[in-house]
Amino acid sequence: MERKSKTETKKKKVVVAFSGGLDTSFTVMYLVKEMGYEVYAACANTGGFSEEQLKTNEENAYKLGATEYVTIDVTKEYYEKSLKFMVYGNVLRNGTYPVSVSSERIFQGMAIARYAKEIGADAIAHGSTGAGNDQVRFDMTFLVMAPGVEIITLTRDMTLTRQYEIDYLNKHGFKADFAKLKYSYNVGIWGTSICGGEILDSAQGLPESAYLKKVTKEGSEQLRLEFKKGEIHAVNGKVYKDKIKAIQAVEAIGAAYGIGRDMHVGDTIVGIKGRVGFEAAAPMLIIGAHRFLEKYTLSKWQQYWKDQVANWYGMFLHESQYLEPVMRDIEAMLAESQRNVNGTVILELHPLSFSTVGVESKDDLVKTKFGEYGETQKGWTAEDAKGFIKVTSTPLRVYYSNHKDEL
């Protein structure tokens, strides 16, 4: 009998971006049983998995046939390389949505690509469908960071139904509960997105039961958020070196009031419009406080130009362009703009809302020896004011002197 060579018998390695959900669970088992791959299940955590969920993911990955399971914690990298800059830029897509899932997927994709290269994988697989944005974010990241590595997407390529995947797993002895729920959730450090249910009807909003975090507080309380160079530094006087823990502390306080709930409608990468509900207490409170502090500490034109580039930064994150080199240039501008954004912002929290109260800052430009708005001027005379107004009005006076009929 002719002996097979090592090359012929060696199984190909595939890394599955494993969330523990139905699509990625099916993918692991199918690649092992039907395609003969040696599967490495990798869960890239950007702050949305509890320790219990990660333990369950590991147990299930081995039950599904994975050769190896790893959790890759990229939460701190996600903060340092993205969230920090989104706060600097007060980034809210369409003025509403804190760009949570969009940015998370990029960092999950980069972590998976690095791991695939580390173990010498022949392929990377993910569970995205052909109808959403995530397929673009994962595929583009893998194409750039792991060139030459095959990309496998069974759910997309085989046009699989949920029931087909459930039946396949059950047939092969994997009895996890993948019952179809009314809503689907994506939980992360920068908020929770909610899809399905009433969201599919443009005329309806979400009921209280759809939100994972319930309103448990009544009345009101003050929240004090301190920033140093634009970065969250302290929450109610407690200093946090670990910024992830600071975000979690703000989330716990704000979520008890149901703050940060809203509905986002926007254009998807694939060309259709999408609608998603979300709850994001920490992002909305931190960005709201940061924006308020900047009104006191930045010049008019600093605010204006920062808003322009920050809008592009959020859009490029959403459109899977994080790796575009211009993003590093925008980050440099955003970081530099924060050198004087220091101080404590006082917020008033109420059920389902919050309001800004004031700031305490050594860089407060409202406090000035030149005068108090609407009260008294100290840096100029009445004659200076008259001259300023006359010069400022010159272009209008020139125009209307020739076009009196338009007045």
C-alpha cells in the first residue's frame, strides 16, 4: 500500500470568529464534520461578554468539535485606539448613535486576523449573512490584515435558514437552546443594540420589556464627571486609572435611570436603510458631559473644525474604514485639540433623561477679565464696539447699496 505524505494527511487550519451564537456554532461543527478542517474557535471580546458567557463559549466550542478555543480580550485596545477618540470627537452617528457595534466589529476582526496569522491558519470563518454591514467589516479587515488567507462564510454562501442550522446541530448531538427570540441584542462596553420586534415597523417604538436594563431609580441625583485632557478621569470624585472601569461605573449609575435609550435610523454600507434601537447610558453621559466641557474650554474655531473631522471619523468607523491612513491623522488632530479640556462637569440625572448643570475648570474661558456676556465689557470701550460693528457691517452695506430693491 502506498503511504500518504504528511502534506496529504495534514488538515487545514481555520479560525472561526466565535460568538457562541447559532451561526458560529453551526460553522464550527460543519467545518469539522463536513469539510475536515482543524477548527480554532476564537472569541474576540470587546467588553460585551461576562465571565460566565466566556466559560460557556469555551465549553460549547469543544463540544462542537473545535481543536482549540481562545478568548482574545481586546477591550483595552478598543478603548485606546477607538473609544478614546470617539469621546474626543463627541462622535454620534447622525447625531444619535454612539457607533458601538460598528467600531467593535473592526477590533474583533483585527484580533481574529492577528490570531490567524499567529497560528498559521489557512482560512478564517465568520457567521455574517449577506444582508448586513458586518460581512463588510470582517471581510475587509481580513483581506487587509491576513492577505492570502481564505475567508469562509457558510451562512452567507449557503443562504442558510435558522431552522436548518438548528436541525443540523441537533442531529449531531448539540442540544443548545437557539429558540428564535423576538429581539436580538449585541452587548458591548459602548452600548447595547436591539434589533427585531417593533423595530421592523417604522411607525413603532420599543416597549419597556425590550430593554435589558430596567429603570430602577426615581427622582434625581447629580453626577460629577472629571476629564483630564479630554479623557475621563474621575466619577463622583473617584479616580480611575482603568478607563474601562470608569465607563462601567458611569454605565451602572446612568442605566438605573434608563438614560441613553434611543432609536437610530441610518444608511448601511450595503445600500439599504437600517433601523436599530439601543441603550447606552455611559456613552451618552460621557459624550454629553465632554461636549459641554468643550464649550467652556475650546475656542470657537477649535470646536468648529474638530466637529468636521469628528463627523468623518465616525462615518469612516461605520463604513469599515478604520484602517484608512487618514484615520491616524484625524486621531492626531482630535488628541491635540484636548490639551485644555480639563475639569469637572456636573450633570443632573432623571428617569430617561439628564441635563447639564455646570463645570468647574481652571481652563474655563467663560471666566475672563475682558467682560461678562450681557453684563459689562472690560476689554474694550463703547467707541471700540461701535467701530467693530461698523466694520463688520461693511460687506452688507456695500451689497445693499447696489441692490436696494432686495431690502
